[in-house]
Amino acid sequence: MSAIGFHPHNHDSCIQTGVSAAAETCAAEGLQLTDVRRRVLEILLEKHHALGAYDILEVLRSEGMGSQPPVAYRALDFLTKHGFAHKIERLNKFVACSDIGGDHTPAFLICTGCDLVAEAHLDASTGRLTKAAEAVGFTIERAVLEAEGLCQTCREAAA
Amino acid sequence: MSAIGFHPHNHDSCIQTGVSAAAETCAAEGLQLTDVRRRVLEILLEKHHALGAYDILEVLRSEGMGSQPPVAYRALDFLTKHGFAHKIERLNKFVACSDIGGDHTPAFLICTGCDLVAEAHLDASTGRLTKAAEAVGFTIERAVLEAEGLCQTCREAAA
DNA sequence: CGGGACATGTTATAGTATAACAATGCTCCT
DNA sequence: AGGAGCATTGTTATACTATAACATGTCCCG
């Protein structure tokens, strides 16, 4: 899995590659990465943390880019719909996708110590949940996989 | 997995066994299954559907058992804390546990056709998410596993 | 240049959840 | 009995999350 976020890295490249990957995908699929959408993606990419819609809205507002909730929610809808960001259901918050363009059944590791969120990509077809569902004739269309706990750094700090 | 909920069954026994299992656990652990708590559990057990806190509150209110949100939320906190009910994060709703007293890392199959929710119990230690977490030194304390899709009945009806 | 599709702006409101404090009832202890 | 301590419930108020509905703008296509 990609545990980036839990380890030191050149974070500028996260932002740059994230935005350009999204731009490429949009160009390829005829989607519009408008100013607001791009900016919301950048805001999410700035940290490996989950942000609430109203946190994002506050930034947009301070930059004169729209001050009402629908502005933020629409941008987030666009980003999540096309796989550029994900909603963390457990937190009612959002994170940038760490593998834009990649295949998607993301899983998340949420550190309750430092609030970092790491994204993992598991192969959907081999999971036990998939097998359990098949066994009862259930067809999965969307899955939420979120684990809360402590990252290595926080666990060692707590010990 | 226990796909009860997706198949015909004697539902009265779900309620009875649910309540008595909770009563036994409370007796064994010195917990108080008060009127409000028992009633909320019964309400949840009445259907294999997820209910919002305000849906539950409405029932309580109609029965003269408390009319303000904290009454419902406190009962739900108690029930979820002790494994008698679970929150479905994806829906911001609650369901009764279908295996009270059992070990817990529940997973849920949520049918978007009929709104039934089935609870599965997977062995936490063997999962891929657990392995991915171990690989990066992450310690899982709580996991949310929720799949949305169509149960067999709804899928056949849609075809 | 008119019309359709998409994006944004704006107002209002719906839906979910908790903080904070008051009041009650209970047990246990002296 | 009196009183401390605890858990539970009652109540008010408010915070946080999300969307409906309608108006405006913009661009491209026909």
C-alpha cells in the first residue's frame, strides 16, 4: 500500500503531481477543471489530512472564491465523482486521492493521534467482503473501508 | 456470514433473542439496560433497516419517553459502545447488532434497492486491510467496512 | 442569434450531533 | 438519617453537515 503521509516526503510534489494528473484526466475525458475545482483540490492536497467542507469553504471565502456551502460541496462532488478526492465517511471529511487516475477501491488508515490519513489500494475482487457478498448473492457497487488507529510514529510516542 | 435480513425468517425471534442477549450481557457486566435503552434497542430490532437518530426519537416521543435529541443519542451511544447496535457511517444511521455478545469486527451489506442492511462478521486478523496496516506499522483500533449494492432479490427484480 | 448544457451565485432550510447545566434517583458509607 | 458520589435522564441551546430551489452567467454549437 502507499503509506505516504505517514512518512517524510517531498510534499510539494504531491501537490504538483496531483493537480497535473487531475488536469490530464479532465482533458482526456472532457471534464472541466475550473478555478474553484482546481483550488479545492489544491487545498486538499496541501496536507495529508481530511478537511471538512466548511474548512475548505473558509479558505475559498478568504480568497474571494465563493462564500456559500454549495460552492464547496459542488466542487467536492465533482472531485469525488471523478476519483480526484474521497470522502471519509467516518469523519464526514474529505481527502485528496493519492493515486489519481488509478483504479479505485480505496481503503483508508486514519491516525487518531496526528489525524493523518493514508490511502491504500486493495484489489476489490480478492477481498473477503467480496466473497461474503457473493455467497449471499449481493452485488457490491461501492465499498467503504476505513480503519482508525495509531500510526507507527504516534504509537511509539504514546508508549 | 449471516445474511439474515435478505431472507425470510421468523422476525419475532430476532427481537426476543436480541433483547434477552443484551439483558444477559448487561447483567453479566454490571450495565444498566434502562427503559429508554431497551426501547431503543427494540425499535432498532424491529426491522433489518438502518434508522436515523431522529427516526428513533420520533418513536420515543410518541410514547412519552423523552423528546429531545440527547435522549436518543445517549441511548444509541450506550448501545453502540457495548456492541448492541452499530452505526452505519455511510448512512449516518443505526442498526441493531445481529450477533449480540459475539466478537466484533462487523461488516455491512447495504442494499440500495430495499434498504435492508445485513451484518457479516469477518475475522479481523486475516484481512488484507489488517495486513496492509501491519506493513506500515499502523495499529487498527476500529474499522468501518460497509458495502453498498443490490441484494439478490433486488437485483433480480431490476433485471 | 437563439437555445442547450454546464458552471456558479445566492437564499433558505433540512438533517445530524453535541455542549452545558439542572434534576433525579440510587448506593454506599459513617 | 445525612450526605457524598455516581449514573441516568431532562432540557435548552447551539454547532456542524448537507442539499433544495431558483437566479445568473458563459460558452459552444447549430
